[in-house]
Amino acid sequence: MREFSKVRRLITHFYLWIGIAIIIFPIYFIFSASSHTSAEILSAPMPLNIGPYLLENYKRALFEGTKNLGTPVFIMIKNSFIMAMGISIGKIIISLLAAFAIVFFDFPLRKFCFWSIFITLMLPVEVRIMPTYKVISDLGMLNTYSGLIMPMIVSATAVFLFRQFFLTVPREIVEASQIDGSSPMQFFGRILVPMSRTPIAALFVIQFIYGWNQYLWPLLITTKQEYFTLLIGINRMMTGADVNIEWQIVMATTLLALIPPVIVVVLMQKQFIAGMTETEK
């Protein structure tokens, strides 16, 4: 029986390592390509060893960019980071306040307001994007950070998540706060928000990655290079009929685009797991 269990563990680990290799190999391929010249990358077969131009290619990507784009990657990283942080923090604040009002205040059409928010989940982004673009354009917010962030900070999913968490808060806590003379906003800031740290952390991770990976909306409203995000920049690096694509810079930029989301996930993985699994406790 022990031998059978050992064989099962070995088979399980074997498949696990195969899965890890399948996931890791494309990342290693990008890393390897970013250390060679464009001619070496286009040669057949492309070398998979680490080339001698690693530091040179990353330095050029960060501070110079490609010939057909000319925008340094550190500027695009800054734009993507500002957008991702703005979307994450904005969604958390607005969703917390909306869920707080829906759960703890008794006002006319409360359920109608909640379901009106919730039903927006059925509307795909493509349906709303042109009216949203018209509003942002009329407000003069094209090629601005506020234009990148503002339309993305409302989330029915986040409101629903916080509403479900707030419904689990014991009524005794609310009554004790009222007896102590706390105002609604004092109860919200001093009691409810600290109690919501785990779902806030989980939502922050999800929304940061969502904001970092935005492509369609920045593509529509950014025409100036100083407001390009990383995904827009990578796309522009691979376009241009009269210029050879500098694949080594594209690969270096692609790998740099992976680093901030990975850092966020690694640093907040415990809070993220707790927020996803212990919300009901």
C-alpha cells in the first residue's frame, strides 16, 4: 500500500513538473531572446542560451525605446502603474461606500439601486466603450491620467463582493457603535474598513492586474506617446512598414511588463488567499 501511494505521489509530481515546464518555457524563451540581437532572433533555429547583449538591450529598452517608437519603457511603466493603482484604489473606495450605503442604510429603492448596479455585469465593455469615449472626449480628458482611470473605477463585481461581506457583520457591532455615539462615517472608517482588510487586499490584487492589462481603453484615448501604457507601447513597437522590428527590445519590454504584477501577487498572496477563502468567517 505504501509503494502504491509512493507511485501515485511520483506520478503527481511528474505531471506537476511538466505543467511548470510548460508555463516557464515561454518566459525563458522571452528572456533568452531579449539577450540577443534581432538578426540572431530571426535566425533558424534561434539560440536558447543567454546572449551577451542582455544588459545592453534592457538598458536601451528602459531609457531609449525602439527606433519606430522612441518612448522609453520606464515612461510606459510609470503610465501603466499610475493607471493600475488609480483603478484599484478608486474601485475599492467607491465600491466600499456603495456597499456600505446599500447594506446599512434604509432608503427608498435600495434594492432597485443594487440590482441596477449588478445588472451592468451583463453589459460587455464593448457596448459601453463608445458612449464612454464620447463623454471623456467632451470633457477634454483625452491623453490624461484622469481619462485613463475615471471610466474604469466603477465595478459591480466589487460592490457585490463588499455587500456580501458586510451582510455577515453582526448587527450587535452596529448597535454597539450607535450606543457609543459613533456617526455612520465613524463606524465606516474605524470599524467596517479595518474589518474588511482581507477582501480589500484580494480585490486590490485582482483590480491591479486588471488595470495593468488594460489595452482597448488606452488604445482609444491615448494618441500622445507620453501617455502610452506598456501594452500599447509593445503593440506600437511591432508596427511600422519602413522600420525593421527590433525584436530584442520588444522581448525585453514584454518581460519588464510581467514584473510589477508578479511583485504585487507575491507580496500580497497571503492576503489574497485569505480574502478569497475566509470572507465568510
